[in-house]
Amino acid sequence: MRETIKKFSGEIVGYYEIDSSGNKTVTDFLGRILGYYEKSRNVTMLFNRTVIAKGDVTGIFFRDSIRF
């Protein structure tokens, strides 16, 4: 399943691709991988698979793209 992440203006900033196991791949609007969430380990990782947090904090990859 693919979820689109948009600004309030409607501009697409990226995507979540969620597989059947609940793992997420986070990409920017050009399709470049920003990071991952691995459900079985309950960790969020950078594009190079370095663990940056416990739990699903994948929204952090868009924090600079979305302004309120």
C-alpha cells in the first residue's frame, strides 16, 4: 500500500510504502529513499539502515518539508 504525504497546499512531499508485514519505506517526491521502519524490530532507520529511533517515527523525515 502506498500513502501520499502532502503539504496543506496539496504539494506532494513524499510517500510511505507499507508492505504486508507492516514495514515502511519512506521516499521523497522524487522516489529517493529517506528511511525505513521495520515493524518486527520496532525501529526507524535512515536510508543506510542506521537505527535512529525505537518505534515508528517516520514522520521525522518530512519535518523540514511541511510547515504549518
